[in-house]
Amino acid sequence: MNDIAILMCCYNRKDKTIRAIKEIYNQVLDKRFNIDIYLLDDGSVDGTEEAVTKEFPEVNIVKGDGSYFWNGGMRAAYYKAKQKRYSFYVWMNDDTFIYKESIAKLLDAYLIMGKKSNQAPTIVVGTTVNSKGDITYGGVQKHSRLRPIKYNIVIPHHSNIKSCDTFNGNIVLIDARAYNLVENLDPNFVHGMGDFDFGLRAKKAGAKLFVSPGILGVCEKNPVQGTYNDTNLSLKEGLRILYSIKGLPVKQWYLFTKRHAGLIWFFYFAKPYVEYIPKFVFKKYLKLNR
């Protein structure tokens, strides 16, 4: 069986979501492979669901209520897709626009490394760039043993396949056996950290993680504006965002660091909260005195 389930989630990005789906259906693929799309719409109010249904009635839409966010949305999309038996699952962000042969390149890398790894459960990650050609997302490697949760992006080779430790969830091919190793994204994570946690757990359980050659799509880097690093905000607002779902919520960061940061995990857990105020004030001071 060579069926592929594309897993996506969206919220109020109608135009981007439609474009991302178009790029998926424009893929140049061997006829042996069949693609089905599972889209969790997390309660969009901009007409996303209606537009997708009208233009792509074959898309399997899973209804959300606004509380799923990325991690919960991708979990729900997988559970819906799992009702059928797929050989591969592909994570795809709805603001990531892939090239015509991107999925074929993921599959090529998968087949090559599957043979070399004696058919171990395998994950292949795609790399994206922004409109200027700068790398934005993809596979990452641990910086060092001394800094176990600091990661560096893997620069893809034009033809060789590289290994990685975990990944951003923008473009990722996961075979069914690798998914079965960890069951799903961890429900303890709501928005961020879930993709890195999934990759680290899968690798620890025996999966092989690779980065496909070349660049497979375009995705702009998330802007600093509106995040806890935005010095245009007040310190009070920055702190609010730091502890929010789209920042570093305490329980989720606690779980991630305890699970993946080694013996001194408590140091890495406390670090972003302890240093936030002095770093924020210092950056604001520099900005005001330029």
C-alpha cells in the first residue's frame, strides 16, 4: 500500500490554506502513490472551511472549536486519518508552499535511507526558505552535549541525505511504523514544542531521522512582532505572552525540559523565566538609545 495522508491544520488564513492545498494537488508523483488530505479547521471565521469545501470537496475536513492550536489540530487530523491504513503521513503547514516534486523527493530519500537502515522506521524532513532564499525551517541537530536543548538547523545538501535529531513540523514525511513508535503528538503540548518532542521521542524509540536534499518549499519565518521578544510591547504584556500558549507555558516547558534536557533539566527549565526581565529591559534600553 502506498497511500499518503497529508495532515494539516488551519485558522483564519483562507488564502494561504487554499494555496497550500493547491500546491499539494499539483505534485508530480508516481501513479503508485495516492494522496488524501486531512485538514483540521480550528473554528476559522474567515470562510476557510467553505472555500476549501467549494474548491476541493475531496479534502477531509475535521472541525475544531478554536482550542486545538497546532499540536492539538495535528493530533486530531492524524486520528481521523488513522481510521484508514496509510503507509505514510506527511505533516504540512498551511503557510508552507511546496514545489511540484517535493513529496516525490521526500519519498526518494525515504526509499534510499530505508535500504541503508535495514528498513527501520523512518522520518524524512523537508527544508524551507523565505522569499529571500534564507533557510527558515527543517531538520535540526543538537548544538552539543553541554547544551542538550539548543538546536541548529541542518543545511541540506543539494544531493546527499543528512541525519537530524528532530525537526520543525512544516514539511515532514513519517512512515506508519515511526508513528506507531510514539502513537501521536503528545497531548500535553498545545501549540509549540510538540514537533520537537515527537522527533526526539521517535528517535529515542528507534526511528531514523533524515533531511531530504535540497529546498522543498517556501515558508516565511514567524515574525517577532507580537511575541514575548517584541520590545515594542510593554514588559507586562511581554510577560503575559511568555506564559501564554504561544510562548513558553510553564507546565509544557517543564515537561519538555524534564524529558529532553538531561540531568540538569531544572536549570534549562528556569532559565528563560529568570532571565526574561533583565534581557527584555536591556534590549528595550538599547533600542531607545540607538
